[in-house]
Amino acid sequence: MGISALITGVTGSAGSYMADFLTQNKSGEVAAFGISRWHSTSGNHNLSNSKEKVSLFDCDLLDLSAVIRTLSQIKPDVIFHFASHANVLLSFNNPLSVVDNNVRSTLNLMEALRILNLKPVVVAASTSEVYGKISLDDTPINENLIMRPMSPYGASKAFQDHIELVYFEAFKIPIIRTRMFTYVNARRGDLFATSWARQIVDIEGGKRKTLKHGNLESIRTLLDVRDAMEAYWLAFLKGRPGEAYNVGGTQSVKVGDVLRYLIAQSTADINTELDPALIRPSDVTLQIPDCTKFMSETGWSPKYDVNSSLDFLLRETRENYNKQRAVSN
């Protein structure tokens, strides 16, 4: 096969979707490799669709020697760097762990490439959280907006973004930074829509009685996970090393409207309740991206509308619920 692609954090949500994308859509041209921590407790259940087609390596990105050893074996042509602690709310309770993990994992990856003199294209997954709390005057958000992160997680990703640029400028490692806005993702339970979908399915199955939610007033621009994975692939093919690109959807919605849509698709009567524990100490309440740069340079545009994405979310969540029930029985 012509291209060797390495996915960091392959057992996580974004990593596993990327593994699915590569093995289902690029199997004739790409050899897919993935790394995850040997002591991870998450298991490989997210890889149920692609685990037979991905070569897995045990590697903790916090262990520089392990990163060097793994990269010297694979010698990838492209690295999709997804590994991170990504729970925004929990980063307020565990800031040292989240920041240390996200900063050192990226530094070790960059250093290992420099030491080995390897120059794969690195598609680095950043986030809209780096922009932080903004005003209406700042929307739509473009790549030139000053970063003002509002959470330890957002701050750690802003550091990643900056240090990746340093390694591009200083050591000529071809790094492309993608600042992804909210995408609908059935495999990350801390995301608002995913949490609600899981709670709805639990209520339908008789496992719980009430759906709990946090702030419903925030504005988000939603993207389908399938569109997100195609965007990462096109960033590799057509993105310019050293550049940062906003990637996001084109439909902006109030978070409360997402909840109402999901409830309308349920087969059960859903009672809801505000849970103060789900309110962030400081929140990013307005995220509307300007993706003109990425779209014009890659030809990418979203294929799925918000309702189709939410339907896909519920469908995958129900499928996962049924699989778990079958295993427990």
C-alpha cells in the first residue's frame, strides 16, 4: 500500500472514527496504524468496526522512548494526532493531569520526529476551545482571532497549537493544525448531544427516569462526524504545512434546540432536569466558525445537515446499547 497512516489515540472517539474512515474508504491505498496507551482502561470497543484492519501498537505518548521506538518501526507518511484528555468540564477539576498529559504528549511526539529526522505530514487536531469566550463582533471566528481559552483543556490545546508551529518553523516538520468546531460524536459521552442521546436510550430501556442537562442557551455550529473525518483526510492531502484551519459546520443552533430534537425522536416520554454539576465555572457560549480558508484550499464542504447528524448519533447510540445488552445477557 502506498500511504502509511498513524493515528494517535486510536481507541478514543476521534481516533476510532478516523480508523473507520481509512479502513472503509481508503483501504486500497492506505495502511492504517494506531497507538494507544498500554495501560489504558478504555479498551478497544470503539474499534469494533475496524480493529481487524488496523495494526495496533501499545505506546504511551508520555514515554519518549516508547514514542521513538514506535515511530522508528512504523515510519508513517502521515500522523493524525488525536490523543488528548478532551473533557472540558473535568479539566477544571483535574487541571494538572489534563494540561500535563496534553502538553507532554505533543512535545514527545514532536521531539521523537525531530530526533529520528522523520518528516511525515502531521495533521494535528486542535479545537475551537482555543478561541475561548468571544463577542458577537468576533463572529464568525477566523484563524486570526487571538486565542483566549477559558478552560484548562482549552489552554492545553492552545499550547499544542503554538508548539506545533514552533516545530514547523524551527525543524521543518510539516504540521497542519486543524481547529475543529463541535461535531456530533456518539463515542464521547461528555459531549452534550452524546450524553443526551445516551440518556434517552437508557430511558427507553428502563435504566433511568430523568435526563439531566447543563446550560441550554449556548450557540454551537454542528458538524457530522463523517464530514469531520473527511476534513482531516483532505487536510493531509491538500492542506499547507504551517497553516491553521478552522473546520466546522454551516448550521448554527441553540443547544436547547438540539435537546428538543433528540427528545422528539424518542420512543419514550422524556423528563428533563437541570443539573448544576454540569455547569462549567467559565463557559464558551458562542461558536460560529469562518471556514472559508479550509474550504477554498481543499474543496471540502459538509455533506450532512444537523438533523441527519443527530439521527446518525441516535442510531449509533442505540446500536451500542443493544450490543452491550447482548454481551451482558
